[in-house]
Amino acid sequence: MSEVVEKSDARANSWGDLLAERRLPRFALICLGVWLNAADSLVTATILPSVGADLGGYAYFSWATAGFFVGAILAGASSGRLSEMFGLRSATALAGVVMVLGCVMSAAAPDVGWFLAGRLVQGLGSGWISGFAMVAIAMLFPERHLARVFAAVTFVWGIATVLGPLFGGVVVEAGHWRDVFWLFAAQAGVFSAATLWLLGGASKPSGGPGIPWLQLGVLGLAVAAIAVADLAPTALGSIGLVVAGLAVLVLVVRIDARARIRLLPHRAGDLSTVCGSGYLAMFALTAASMGFAIYGPPILQHLRGYSPLVAGYAIGAESMAWTVSAMAVAGATGVWDTRWTRLGVVLLVISLVILALTMADGHIAWVLTGGSLLGAAFGFSWAFMSRRLLAALSDEDRAIGSSAIMAVRQTGGAAGAAISGVAANLVGFSDGLTDASARGAGFWVFAAVIPLALVGAWATFRMTGSATSVAS
């Protein structure tokens, strides 16, 4: 009898069951939204030289990335409340329109100011798309399928990590950098139109309590301070901006706990709850992982003589391992989701130690091992962490709690990039890439974030502990 039950449970937790009952089109829509968010955030890596040659303004190009992420984080943080106010279908379709507008602004930009404004608007549209995608996952899929859905999202994100910059490079080689944004505008238009058809019957407008303007304003200040930290003229100024930004992020959580209209779920700042420890873990672990993708390529190119393509594929080991490991454990249930989650965060700490010791002068096999363990760490843990957090949300907090997952992750990414940047600049990276600065950065970019990884690991173990309250 038990074998029959187990087989029935296995069929109910299979890819076939996930895509049944008209879930396949909605699943495909969510994957398209994730692609738009991930690929558009990465595409500037290969097209900025061409943009600079055409529009000028090289000194401001760090804002092309910073502005995008500021817009994306603010949009992602507000998407839960907006989905309540306007309904998931209408809000998601409108997000696609906003992204189309941003892409058109960048594609038709007559000068660098219009281009940067377009990137900010793209960030808003992209952030709303990703936030609404998380709400859709929480609202439209049974809990038994959440690990597989998040694994698929991870797969799309990993593919976008590799193909996003390549997509930009291929389009520029074949035509003009403006064509990149015209193509993204077309994809966002398809997404918006498909949303009206595929999300019929999704959550209807309820009016909601409103928009938490105060928290969003303070969050914007925090993210902006962190995003521009590496532009400060002195190392002390950079460190000060990062510390100030992190302090203001804590202030956001405190303000939200006392606010009538909340941005985050109830008790999101309480580390004795799944939500509180879960959000801290997601923030800290994402922040700790950023240095490899940002500083790995220039270090490998300078110290080992690799071409940009070879260095890019070496860094791509992280995305590949993330994708493969996530798909491999997507069907795990019961005690195994806790075991895989905890193994993942332990691997992340180990990966940072390996990379700190070998990035500069170690054998490339060790670098690939460190990068692969970094990716596997998230592949083993991320879907189960997200599923556990969603399961802990009350019905009242389900929209804002699910959308906050992506906003927390993006905020952690911005903070991690800034912290890695400060570490690299303290050893002379900003003054020019020399053997000494590359070797110094190869160690400190990873060593500096090990404490963050340990905080993330502690929060993860707390999140998965039996004593943790599920109240959110």
C-alpha cells in the first residue's frame, strides 16, 4: 500500500504534472519574464563600448548598470502591493509596456542622458516583471511544484547569464547596438500581449491597503548609496557609502514593522521566523557571491592571458553548475530539502575560500572548482529556501512576501557588488590593472565577503531549524 502511495506522490510531483491542467502556457510566460529581467540586466557588458563610441559619456556608464538596478529593486519591492491594487494580470501587462518604453528610449537615445534614463525605465519594467513573476509562482502553482518551478527559473537565469552578453555581442557584430534594445522592446511587447491572454483568471484587483511610499523612498536612498559607492573618489568614501546604505536598509525594515501599509511580510525583521531568517540568508548569500562574476574575467585575462571569450566561459562554470544542480535536486522532498539547502550554503563558504586562495596563482582547475561549487551552492539551496519561505507566508502576505524574494536578491547583489568593488579598489584595482592589483583583488574580493557568507549560512541553518517559527 505504501508503495502505491509513494508512486502516486511521485506522479503528483513530476514535471508532467507541473505542466498539466493548462499550467504550461503560464509556466512559459514566467520563464520569458525571467529571461527579460536577467538578459537585459547583463546585456550592457558587451555593448557599452559601442554605445560610448556613438554617444560619448564614458564617465557616466557605471550608471547604466547602477540606474537599472535601482529601478529594478524599487519596482520589485513594490510589485506585491501593485498586484493587489491592479490585479496580477493588468499589473504584469503594464510592466511589459514600461519595459517596452525603456527599451525604445535607449534604442532611440540621441545622447547619453536619454540612454541612461532609458536604462532606469528598463529597470523599473524589468523589476516589476520579475516581481510579478514571483507573485504568479506563489499564486498559480501548487506548493508541491514550487521547487521544480524555481529550478526552471534558475535554468532560465543561468542560460541568460551566458547568452545575455553573447546576444548583445552578436547583434552589435551583425548590425548596431541600438538593435539590441529594439529586439528587447519586441520581446517585452510579446510578453505584455501574452499576459492579457494567459493570466486570465489570475488574482483580481482588491484595492489593497495602498503603496508604502515612505519605505520605498528610504529603500531608494539605501540602494542609491550602495550603487554609487565605487564612484567615490576615496576608499574611505566608498566604505562610508556602503556602511550607510546597509544601515539605511536596516532602517527600512524597522520602519516597515511599525507602518500601517507594509512593504514586507509581518515579522520580516524577526530572525526567529522563517521569513526573517530567510530574507537575511538570501541577502547575505547573494551579496557574498557577486565578486566572481564581476572581477573574475579581468583577473583571468590579465594574469593568465585568457581571451575575453575564454575568461567568460571559465566564469560561466558557476551558471552551469547552478543550473545542473538545481535541476538534479528539484524533485527532492521531505528531509532532503533541508539537507540539500544546508549542504548548499556550506559549499558556498568553501567555494569562497578556494577562490581566495587560487584565483590569482592557483591552477585553473581549482578556479573552475571554486566557481562550480559557488554555482552548486545556489542550485542545491535556492529553490528549497524560496519554497520554505512561501509556505510560511499567510494569505494576507503572500503577494508582498513572494515579490520580496527577488527584491531582496537584487538588493543583495547590489550590496555585494559594492563591497567587492571597495575591496578591489583598496588594493589598487581602480588605479589600473597591474599584476599587483590583480593579485590583491584575486584574494580580497573573495576573502572580504566570507563573513557575509557565514552570516548567510547561519541564517539558513536557522531558517531550516525545527525551532524556527513559521509565523510571518
